[in-house]
Amino acid sequence: MVDLPFELILFQILIKIDTKSIHRFKLVSKQWRDGLSSSEFALKRGCYVEDYLEMLQE
């Protein structure tokens, strides 16, 4: 079994959480704020939301 970094697992969970919760999680720490405000996170989360909305329309 491969050990995945905690940050990778957390990242995959956070992209699926609603926007209101994301904004609250930014208050946890500076590291969380920076990670959740990063362009990489926004891009990944945007792709997930688009895919999810397409799935709902089918």
C-alpha cells in the first residue's frame, strides 16, 4: 500500500466542500489561508465543480 501525503488527501477532500465552508477554513491558520487561496486550489476546485454540475445535468 502506498502512503499518500496528508496534504494531498486533505486537498482532495477540500475541493469538494462548499464555498462557505472554504471561507471559514481560511481562518484556521495562515498556512490554510494560503493553501485555500492559491491559484492551484482554485483551478482544481473549479474543475471539480464544473464536472459535478455536468454530471447533475445528465
